[in-house]
Amino acid sequence: MPIYEYECERCHERYEIMANLGEEPPKTCIKCGGNLRKIFSPVGIVFKGSGFYTTDYKKKSSNSNEKSIDSKGEE
């Protein structure tokens, strides 16, 4: 069930309301009886396409002579 955010035009009280897609949206403020309007927020993060994660990490060194060191600092 999606959560929608509404703000009263009169008292500026904000409400988060969980509603089904087919339900009638609320029209009046519970506090003062003013008109409610829907608040639209930007999407936080959107990942599109494949392989986005491969460009986010440092590439491994191709030099095979390097020794690996574990988390304890030992070779």
C-alpha cells in the first residue's frame, strides 16, 4: 500500500496517509477542516541499466607481482 503526503492549505499541517490506489483521496484537514493538497517528493535514487555497480568500485591491479595483505596486516 503506497504512502502519500498531504498538506493543509490553511494551517500547513502535514499528514502521511496510507491508501489503496483505488481509494478516494482525503479532501479536508483533520485539525482545521481546510483543503488538503498532495505533496510530491523527488525520488531518492534510481538505478537504470545493467552493470552500474561495476563502475563504482576501484579496478583490481593487473600486476601479479603484488602481494596481498589480509585484514590483520600479515602477508
